[in-house]
Amino acid sequence: MGASLDGKLVVAISSRALFDFEEENKVFEHGHGPHKDRAYMKLQLDKLDEPAKPGVAFSMVKKLLAFNDQEAQRVEVVILSRNDPVSGMRVFRSAQHYGLPIERGSFTRGQSPWRYLKPLHANLFLSANPEDVRAALAQGFPAATVATHSVRAQDNHPHEVRIAFDGDAVLFSDEAERVFQAEGLNAFQQHERDKAHQPLLAGPFKPLLAALHRLQQEGTPSMRIRTALVTARSAPAHERAIRTLMDWHIEVDEAMFLGGLPKGEFLREFEPDFFFDDQTGHIESAAQHVPSGHVASGVSNP
């Protein structure tokens, strides 16, 4: 029987999301002409034996891969990169250096790699390229642009993958957010009070939350997942969010209804390995404290 990814949580990730290639990327961006990547390729080849530093999503990836053991391979991480194949050698070398069992990757030398998400049946795509992320979201894949300047994750919870999600336009549709932006807070609160028992439609990251929930239920003795909903909603609009999750038969471990307070300091206390939000202002606040990624979804991202 051939290899298969069936039943696995599949994370597709770009090289800049997994490793800190920001200095190398500056060399690429300063290139010119049809062979603008030559200097970048030479630099990566010169550094082949120098492991890259961990990037924004490194902690989350490392912990998710720790769900694999001799009994079952539950998580697959695949590199999807605009890098050239030569530079890809350093990516795999760096993964090997850190003990990350990453075996698969596609290197497209400047072309959009998101088209390979479909055969991978990816549950998540992380990239530093906003265009690739928008294209992935348009095809129905949970995807986020990593804020490469984010503070890296703390190592205080080595046996827990901690992931935090915004609600509207991320886990949920942007239905309620549209009411808020068009008519204001009072109309939003009344709308959500009136529809408290009507579940919200799914947002782009519901499939990822569902996959994490399944992984948590399967579990291992040494690793677990802890999730948090971190939203600008407040009472009475909290009820519809909670009831929607109940209707989906999906549990989160924590829910923060912040009523518009800055999310960054609350996330700092939760210490997630990654945080997803659709609003760039929230990402800027969060990135000062935790690894963060922008979900270009909903009315806030036309």
C-alpha cells in the first residue's frame, strides 16, 4: 500500500514561517532581473551547515509533531515554499538539526505553492506571503500570514500545544461583525441577543479547531492540546459564541470575552504557541507578546 495522509492532522508551512530567514529574505528582495534569486541561493548554500534559527511557528510545529509515537503517526508537517530546491536543502537540514521529523516538501522557486494544499488535504497553511494566504483561504483552507516580527513562544508548557483563536471571521463567519461595523455596538449586541440560540455559520478556521479537537480526544500520555477563544465580544454577545461551539460538539478550554480590550496582555498570560486573528490591529497588539498570524477573512479584509 502506498503512503497516505488519511486521518492525520496536516500542517503545510512555508520555510519563513518555520524558520527565521528574515536576513536571507532581505537578500532575495534586493535581487533584480530574471535571476534575482541567485544571490539568495548562494547565501543559503553557503549556510547549508548552519541551522536556521526557529521562526514564528516553530514551537507549535515541534509540539504538534510530538503527538506522533510508535503507535500512531497523527500529525504530518509538509514544507510548501517559494524557495528553490537548492535552498530547500537548508530547510530540511535545519529541521533535522532540531529533531523535527519533516520528510515532505514542495519548493516552487517563486511560484505560488498553495495549489498543493488540495492533494495534501491540509488542515492549516502558514506562510509569510499574504497573497498565498489569501489564495488558500479562497480555496477553503484555514490559512494565516505569520507576523514574522512576533515574539517567539515561551517554553513553559512543553507538553501542551496552546493555540488561541479570535471568534468572528476566524472560527465563526463574519455575519455578526458585519452588523457591528455597519450599525454599531448596540445593534450588534441586540442582534446577538436575538439570535443567541441560532448557531453562527462556520468561519475559515472551524476545520482546524475540529481537527485539533479530534487530536486531543485521541491524545497521547505525554502531549495534550489547550485551546482558547479570545474575542472582543462581551456579555450578552458571549452566549451565541458558546452555544455555537456546543452545537458543533467542539470544546475550548478557555474563553476570554474582552469587550474591546487589547488582546495582547491577555494572550501573554495564556502563553499560546500561536494566535489567529482577522484584524491587523489585534495582530500588532498580540505579536508584541506571542506568535501571531493574520487571517485575511471577512468584512475587515475586503
